[in-house]
Amino acid sequence: PHPLALARVVCSSTCYRAETDTGREPWGLYRVHQFTKVEMFGVTAAESGAESEALLAEFLALQKEIFSELGLHYR
């Protein structure tokens, strides 16, 4: 087992977001954008107090690697 985390989980879900701030078009239509979201979760031990920061750095490095290899811009 990795010393920084007790568990790492990745999940994918379909999400919907309203198109406008109010969620309503002038003619009474409700339009949404559908997208797929991938999230990474981790549970760390609290032995030294630095485990959460180290896991976050690991997740960020993974995300940067994935986006770079796909040729996508990120910030």
C-alpha cells in the first residue's frame, strides 16, 4: 500500500448544467448542457499532517500529465 493514502477512487458521472443563470429561456424552454465529469477522491492518514497536501500534489501531477498528453490547455 502507498504510504500517503488509505484509499484512492476515481469515478465518472453524467451531469447536467442549466444554460443560463436563471435556467429559463424567454419562451419557457429549459435548456441544459450534458457533460461527463471525472473526479478523483482520496482518503489520507493524519499521522504527520502533510499527507493531504502530498496526495493533492499527486492528483494535480496526474491531471497535468493527462491534459498534456491529450494536448489540452489547462490552468
